Amino acid sequence: MFNSLKDRSVIITGGSKGIGRGIARVFSRVGVKLTIVGRDKKALDAAVEEMNALGAKARGAVCDVSDYVQVKKMVDEAAEAQGGLDVMCANAGSFPQVKMVDMTPDDWDAMMANNLRSTFLCVKASIPHFEKAGRGRVVVTSSITGPVTGYPGWSHYGASKAGQLGFIRTAALELARYNTTINAVMPGNIMTEGLEGLGEDYLATMAKSIPLKRLGAVEDIGNAALFFASDEAAYITGQQIIVDGGQILPESLEALEAI
């Protein structure tokens, strides 16, 4: 299953760390041609080395995904290097925590640029290549925070992630003429480098809020992204899948205690 992705041309933004790196690992294991996008060249070089060892033909690209000139250049160069473009994984994003009373308009705008504007730019830059290929896949990394849940300090983050889901609805209609689908993966609490320094007690508390009693792995998100990118998902577009270990299901703490 998913052998259809071997030798396909893939771009993963924010792919040098966290969830993006997990997505890159999953795609690498099926033998894709891969461009990993990020801002830190050292981290990119390490990710490229790892993905090549896993079976990809990988390269790195330094790019600010909120800047259209840079995004278009990155996408065009990736397509040139990889013989076209089949899959765009719009994963890059940031999640600084700041409550509204302390948030500045610039804080808000930066979040929208990094998370929501970048999604649009990556899709826009990919369209000519999907049109040329006669097919395409876009996979967006959204979140449960915003579309489903809320958390103090992440009003701007939640708005950007809910905005991504609004975007894919109409994008799916417009991309259909290019035989291209667009779908979103919505992670819950996922174990990334950013959580490693918080301590075992904190992580254990986080896990208690999840029916499966553990945080997700970055590869869990990668597996969902791989499905959306595959030929097997060719008739699915404008949809989203929640990958959260059941986190959003309990209606109260008592519901969790009852299991």
C-alpha cells in the first residue's frame, strides 16, 4: 500500500524538525524525491542526511515561507531538481504563546504570516506544476487547537489553524480542475523537540488528558499525511482528519476517570 508514492516529487515545509521531520521520515521510507524546507541550514543539512539514509533522494532549501518571492523560487527550483512536483506538504508554522492582553498587533500578524499566509503561498506557487503534471496533492498541517479546542495564549495560533481549514474548502474546488486534492491533518498533543525539556511530570500530566494515555509521535502525523498524498486517497478532497489519541472526545474529567 502507498507504493504509488515511490519516486514522486515532494516538498515538505518546516521539515527539518518537529512534526515536519516526522512527515519527512515517513515519506522517505517509501522512496520519494524530497525537498525539505526550513530557515536553519544546519538543521536542514542534518535532516537531509537522515532522509537520504532512510531511502529518499533528499535536498534542502532555505526559505521564508511567508515571502512569496522566496516561496515561488523554492517551489520552482524543487520542481526543476526533482522532475516536477507531485505533493506539497504545507507544514511550516510557529506557535509562540502569548495572552491577548499582552499580544501586539505585530504578534498577531506574524502568526498569520507564518501559519496561514504561508499555506496559501505554497499552494499558489505549486499550481503551475500541478497543472503541468495533470495531478497533485496538497497536505496541510492544521491542529485541533482553534478548529476544535482552545488554550490560553494561543488565540492567534488557533485562528490561523481554523483559517487553514476554511482555506482548504474553497481551495479544493479551485484545485479540482488540475486533478489536485487538498486535505488537512489536525494533530493533538505530539511529542516533539519543543516538549522534551518540560520534564517527565509535565508530560505525564499532558498524557492524562488523552484516552490512549500517551502523546502522539511525529510519525503518527506523517502516516496520515502519507495517506492523503497517496493514489489511494485520490477521491478525498477538502477534508480533515484528527490525529489526537482521542483527546477531544471526553466531555469532562470524570469521563476520563471512568475509563
